[in-house]
Amino acid sequence: MINTFVNGGLNIPHFETFCKSLKVTWVKRYILGDPDDCQWIKLINFCLRSLGGKFVFRCNLEKTDVERFNLKSTFWKDVLKCWCEYNYTQKNNSAGNQIIWLNSRIRVDNKTLYHAECIENQLHTLKDLYYETNLLDRNIINMLYDVNLTIMEYNSIISAIPREWKFQMSHADGINEETSLHNKYNKLTLMSNKYVSKIVYSELISNVSKSTNLQEKWSQYITDGQIISNKCFTYIYSVTIDNILRSFQYKLLHRILFFNDKLYVFNMVNTNICEPC
């Protein structure tokens, strides 16, 4: 029912997903807001100070990792969960643009990494740890970014990086790519406020709904290689305005229009033979 008409649904809003999309709109208001004009942004900065403030929304976090954070604001904890559900990706493209901190793909003792000093001094991505295809020494990193990484912290970061990302970086496959991993963060900043919720909802709902395949539903009745397109669902609303006929066609296409052969199994009729037969 929550699917679009083309996918065999009735385009009915999914309430839980709709609420999630509304919460994601708060992320745009927060990251583009001016603390001097909006006092509430200062409160959120204080609430998210242990996660780098606005920086956390650039990170590749899984929804389950948010539970580990000690956030006092229940609402913004929910907002962060919804954002992570929308933003998180497991794709391995562009290893050099992978953010090191608060990345669910980079873990030590099953926990994501966080280093406030490195974040403040712009040591963010994997390519910041490399010069061309060579991994930088700890002392060079400390000097370049004016940080104080200990040998233990440095080794923990390096060992936590997935092997395939190290391979990409050492072979220049992940360094020269200009495409940013966090395109959803960038897209959000460019979206019109009027359409943020709608765009986010359309992406989130794809994780909830399942598309109907008419070809599979009617495969046992199809002969000579006939093809049935999902466009048939849209014809329901163009050929008639009568709701009874629309309902009949909808049930027929979904093969939920039962006759005596099925009704007999449900003990709703006395015979499995229809009267015309």
C-alpha cells in the first residue's frame, strides 16, 4: 500500500518513514543555521560537543552506533539516528575521501574513533594520512596538522583501516578521485527547504517497500514470451474513475481476486466449482 502506483501500491504515506524524513529536515536547519541569529543552534552545539558538533553529520555512522553516545537530548538523538539511516553507506568508492572519525567502517575494540584535536585541525580523511601512495609517519602528521597523536593512537588508527582501503590508497586508486563520499551531506545543503522532506522520504521508503513484479505474479499464465509491464498499475487510474472498477482491477492485477477454488479452501463456500463452470 505504501508503494507508488507504478510499483503496485496505493501511494499511502508510511507514517514512521514520514516522521524520519521530517527529523532529517532539522539537520539542514542546523548545519546551515547561524548561531548568532538562532540561539537554539548554540544549545545543539553544546549537546553535540562530544561528537564535534556539525562534523558528526559528515561522518559515515550506522544507526546502531548512536546508542553508544551519551546524548542528553532525546530528540537530537532521534534526529541523528534518522540521519544515519539516510546517510550511511557501505560502498568502498573513493577510499581517500573516507572520514576517519565516527566512521562505522573503522573500529577499534568495536568502537568508532574520535579525536577532537584532529578534527579541529582538519585531519579528517584517509588521504590526509598519505602523501601520494605513501603512508605518512606519525611525527610528520603531528607536525603537519599541529596535533599530538601518541604512538598507540597512531597504530590504532592504521590497524583499524579496512584492508581494501589501504590497498586503494597504496595503488593510487583512492587518492585522485574527486567525488565526495558524503554526497548526501552536500546534497542536503543544496536542497530547497520546500523539498527536503519529500526527497529524503523517497529514499528512505525504498528500504521499507518492496516493488511488485507483475511478470512473476502471472508467470504461470503467460505463454509465447509475453511481457507484462508494471505500467498496468497506472492504467487502473486512467481508464476509469469508478472506484469499484478500480478496486476490481487492482485486485485482479495482484491476483487477490479469489474465486470458489480459493474460497472453498477458506471454508467460505460449499463447493470449489464456480456456477458458470
